[in-house]
Amino acid sequence: MTNTPAPSNSEQTPAASSGRLRWILRRADQAAIAVLVLASLLSMLGWWVAHGGLSGELVEFEHGQRRTIRFLVDINQADAAELAQIPGVGEKLAERIVAHRHTHGPFRTHDELRQVPGIGQKTLQAMRPYLRPLPPDAAKDR
């Protein structure tokens, strides 16, 4: 059995000694990939120009119709935070509505809200579109 000496660090491969790096791909493959990348970039540039990229009209916005958000509140179930969302009703008035409901029981009609201090005819009219209709058996709850 003959032992061959291992190559030392001072010995270099022929490709490394000539200053050239070994590439994984052949030159023909590299050229083909370069052509494909260039063609892709040119096609993306063409699409951008065709869709208004030069004039700044690339992004299109669809404008929908304005919608109003409508919500209804049950005055016999809502807490103060929910009642405060009604236009014209703030935190303090909402707390007074809840306190009145706890003291006097559930409201039978929306007009009974006028018994709450701070709710007059104008405030009640502003609140009406946001109040859920009371069930017919609300009068029996008292």
C-alpha cells in the first residue's frame, strides 16, 4: 500500500491558479439566462408604458357611491357607551338615560325619554332615527 501525500495549501488547482473562477453554468447557459431576464424586463417596461406609466395614470380608483351607516339602538337594552354613539347624546346624557331606566324600569314608548333630564323635543327628534322600535309587549314589562 503506497501512501500518496495530500496536496498542500500551496498547491492550487489549474483553474484557480490562472485567476479564473469555476462557474456552475456554462457560458452559453449564462447567456441564455441573461437574454431571458432582459426580455422579461423589457416586457414589464412595455406593460408599464401601455398602461399609462409615463403619464402617471397607472393606478385607477373605482369610486363607489357614498353610503350612510345606519344603526339602531334598543333604549331598554343599550348601555351608556352604546347610547353615547347616537348623535346629540353625549356620555352624561347616556348615563342619565341608563340611570332613569334602572330607577323607573324599561321605557314603554320613545316619548318617555322626555322624562330624562336633558332630553327635550329637539333632542328626542334627533334621536328617533337611531332608536329601534320598541316591542308591543314593552308596556307589560312594567
